[in-house]
Amino acid sequence: MIKVLEKAGCTVSYNTKQTCCGQAAFNAGYWEEAKEVCQKFISDFKGTAPIIVPSASCGGFVKNYYQQLYDNSSLHHEVQELKQRVVEFSYFLCKDIGVTRFGATLNGKATYHDSCAALRECGIKEEPRKLLKQVEGLELLEMNETETCCGFGGTFAVKFESISMAMGEQKVEHALATGADYLISTDLSCLMHLQGYIQHKNYKLKTMHLADVLAAGW
């Protein structure tokens, strides 16, 4: 992601001591424990620069749920300011700086998976597709039910394993039906879940994050 942002003309500062955004603990109901992690995130990303995230899941959590943890607290205004600076990677490229072509090359067919977080938390739909259509040698194909959840859902995959796996199976089968070589998304959590099923079945389908596709071939 940093490689792509720098090619787009951005000066990127990466904090090597950054950690989790706190979503895992929050979603599991451990709000007080989540606060400790979230406060580190707030401290790590002080300033005025945009905070570009390669995961719509993390970005959506910070933008939409930090305020629930810190409403009317001493960090209320800081959190309100912070969430305005958090931007998902593909949205930033397409909408904020208007750069969509990077000279990327990836030969083959691909299908794109809309993560729940990208769609519902960040309102992202066309941005990743716009970027992928600029990749030389890549044919983008739409799978059936592309907006249907892949079944990961964080701890959902642990608590309801059989349901999660069935949803993952359906997603992979839809991707395979397109004849795609690559299954691409903006969320590594979805890709991790789907890759596990793909490996279990020994399918040749390869999962890739959007940033890796945009950085390919140069």
C-alpha cells in the first residue's frame, strides 16, 4: 500500500509501533479492554494527516464505533476529529487524490469480493473496480451474489464454524464459476478466511489484496 501511495505522489509516514484498532475486543463485548487498545490507536495517529487504511473493516470500526466508546468523554472531540481523517485505501485513491492508474500488470481473470465492511461501513463499491480496470492484462468478471457475506465475521467464524465455512464455500464456488484466476478484495480478513477453504480444497484460485494487485508488475 505504501509503495502505491508513494507512486501516487504521497509522502507516507508509517508508525512501526502501531497495533490493533480494537475491533476484535469490541465485537466480542469486551468494551473496557477495547478502550485500552483504541486509546493507543488514538495516540499513535495524532496529527492532521489522512490515515489511510488497507482494511475497510478497521476503517469502518474507527469511523463508526469509536464514538460509542468515547461519547461525552475527555476524548470525545479528539475521536470526532480522528474519524474524519480515516480513509479506506481505494476511496482515497479514487475520490481524494484522483489517481487510478499505476502501471500495474497482472495477466489473468479476476473477480472482486465486496466485503461487508467496505459496503456497509464505508460505502465503497465502485472504487476498487475502477482501480482494477486500469490494471494491464487483467480481465474483471463479476461473480453471483458478490455482496453476500463470505462468512468470516471475526469471532463469528469461531463461534459458528459450520455456518461460516458454508458461507465461505458458497463465495468460493461463485468465484470459481466465473473462471477467475484471482479473487480480490480490500479486506485481508475475508481473504484469509476464503484462502483457508481454497487451500483445503486444493483449488488453483489465488486470493490477492487490492494493494498487491496495484503494486504488481512494476
